Amino acid sequence: MNPEKLRVLTGASLVVALMQSICTAVLTVSSLRVLIGLTALAAASGTYDAPDWYHQDAIRIPMLILAAGGAIVNLLVLAWIWRLRAQPSAQWRRRPTSRKEKISERIQVGLAILTLALVGLETWTHTIVFRTGPPAAVRSSAP
């Protein structure tokens, strides 16, 4: 196939994929905004009790594991990249890291640390708010 035609086909595919992604994002955000608005309206009217289905351990724990796992993998990959860049064997082909790359890496580290902090905070506060965890020790009256 002619490289020029292939370039046009690739560009058209990219444009269609971007339009589809934007459309999906707009519909998702719109749906979430409506859901949040209706939930806030129901909560303000006093007819709404927070659903317990999302506090179930079957949903909560896998989501926490995925979030923490993703953050840890992200930090490990960044550490691996930095280690590879610092090796003497890589110095001859090393190019200076652009400002955009540095900012992106810092944001990724910050978000990963924030994710881990939020997972820890949620785990800690969930036990306080919903009184989960091991039962309190029962004191016996026997001497």
C-alpha cells in the first residue's frame, strides 16, 4: 500500500478514535453528574439512606487491592526507569529528560502516593465508621 494512503488512513482512524473517546467521556461525565445531582437531591429531601451495597467487602476490598496494586506497580516501574537511566552502560545513549517528562513523572509519583494514602485512610476509617474488625475482648468476672 502507498505510504501516503497509509498515512491518511492512520490519521483518519486516529481522528475517529479520538471522537469516539471524547463522546464516551462526555456521556460518562454527564451520566455521573446526573447521578450525583439526583443523589444529592434525595439526600437533601431526607428520603435517602446511603446504600450499603458499595460498603460490602466483596466490592470494597478488590477495589482497594486494585488501587493499591496499580499504585505500587506504577512506583516500581518509575523506579526501574530511573535505575536504568542511571546505569553507566546507558550514559552513552541517554538523552536529557524533557521538562514535560519530569513533570509527568512527578505527577505519577504524587498520584501513586496519594492513592496509597487514601487506601490506607479508607481502610482505617472504614473500621471506625462501620465498626468492623475483631470483636472487643470480653472481660470475665472470674478471679
